[in-house]
Amino acid sequence: MRAAVLVKPGTFELRDVPRPEPGPTEALVRITRTGICGTDLHIFHGNYAADALPMIPGHEFTGHIAALGSEVQGLKEGQSVVVDMNIGCTRCYYCRRNEVLNCPEMRQMGITMDGAFADYISVPARLVIPAPEHVPANVLALTEPLSCVVRAARKSQVSFGQSALVIGAGPIGNLHVQLLRTIGAAPIIVTDLSADRVQMAVDCGADIGVSDPLQLEQAVRDSTDGRGTDIVIESVGNAALYQQALGLMRKGGHLAAFGLTGPDTALPLDILTTILQETSVKGSVAGVGEDMHDALTLLTHGRIKTDPFTTADFDLEDIQMAFESYADRSDDLKTQIVMA
């Protein structure tokens, strides 16, 4: 089969590699589409998972079941599916609590092991989720990134009528905005240096868009009677923006830490103020388990505007160009690699 192997940071090689054979409890998926995630870009640039190279990246994917292991039940060949990319041991304390990301044996497709920039992938059948045939593949490939946003909202305990600020209007920031709108948060403020992306987020459900950093605090104060927002979601991964976020949420507010930073990045925290104002910070990084099912349900029933995410397609042969040009295509909220 064809596979795009990241042989070193910045360099893909399209190779002909053996097609995987599913084990007794696995399913072989013929991949249709795989999205490029911010994590993939970090891997491409050598900022993350460099010790796993050479590797086939890719984890935001959809496809059809091509073959099933001898012990697999409840699935059938030809089914349209999406897949939870997080593989836990299923036995430990964390797996039992649906905190698979903290499992000491946890592996992730396309991050710590070969992933989905290829024609086929063999995966644990228990992580395969059948998808409705009428939902287009370019929409189904959004299930995994949306599941990350679902988990962040769940961790933040967002509720209707709560004010929210989303820092960053890229693909994940836009999804945060849309899910907040679906839940009933109000007002929703979004900020980004790209005026175009801010406008896209406003078109997708934000109440207030700010592209001038000097106007952000005033916009937050004006829309919350001077308090600051109930929730701030940082979806960029910048230490300065995290520090700014702490000053823009209200007393008793919550900071959702979502944007990935470098491993040595630290955030100064005024512990006394945190205690006296009863504020909180909670991290969230990826969707697991029911988060994937919930994301698929939202996409199936049209709760997410997907048109802004389905404008940029590249063939697998052009994956190097897709990654190298990503930063220059700010109008493309999501880039997908087409396999079949």
C-alpha cells in the first residue's frame, strides 16, 4: 500500500509498504480521508514526538472496513467508520475512568505509532465507530477534532447563559465557538490576529469578534458588565496568551487550557488570588470514548457548520506540499489528505 512516511522533521517520503493484516481483535480500515491536525504540524516541524520518527502520521481519519479479525463481532466489511485514535490498556485505574490519555501504556495512532496518512490502517475493533453512510467523508473526518472540543467543554462544565472567550480562531477555536453556541453560552467572544478567521468564527456563531489585541480587554469588560468572562478557552498554545487569559476571566471563572505549548513553558500563577477568587484552570487535550460518539452525533445531525472546514483537499502524493503551504493558507480552516 501507499504510505506517507515522515522520515525526519520537514520531510515526507511516499513509500510502498506492506499492508497491515488485522489481528484476531482488530479491524482493517481502508482510509478515505485524513485531516491535518495542529499536532501533525508540530510533529512535521520537529517540535513533538521526534523520537517516534520515521513514522506514518495522521489521526483524524475516516474510511471503510476492509477486513475483520476472527474474533470481531458487531462490525461488518464495507461499513463507513471513524476511529478513536487513543489506545489504552483497558485495565488500569485511568482506563476504567475514561481517562485513557493518562494510561501508562497509552499509545496514539499517528503520534506514537503509525497512523492514517496511508491507504490502510489496522486498529483495535473496540475503537471503531460505525458512521452513517449518508454523511460525507470530508465531514466524518472532522469527528476526531470535534471530539477534542467536546471533551474540553465537558471538562469545563460549560452551561447555557455563561459568557465565554475563545482565544484563537483557527480550526479548533472555530469548533470551540460552535460548540459553545450549541450548548447555549452567551455572549461568545472570539479573538485572533487574523481578521478573516475572526469573521469566519462570527459567521459560525460568535457574538463578538476582536482582531486588534489592544481592544480585547475593553470588549470583554463591555460585554460582561465589567466582570470578565465565566470561561476562557486558550486554543493557541502561547504562554503570553495564557497569562492574558487569567486576567480576562471573572472572579470564580475557569480557564480551559487547550492550546499546546512547548514542554518547558511555565505559567506564573498567583496562588493567593486563585484561592481568594476561587478561579480554576483545567487542561484538556483529546477526545476519548464517548467524546467521539458525541462528536459524531453532532456532525450527523448538522449541529456544526462544516463548510469552512471542507475547502482544501490534497492527494496523498502531494502531502509534502500540503504541509509546507499550510501556514500560507489562512483561509483554509482544515486541510484533508484524500486517499480514496
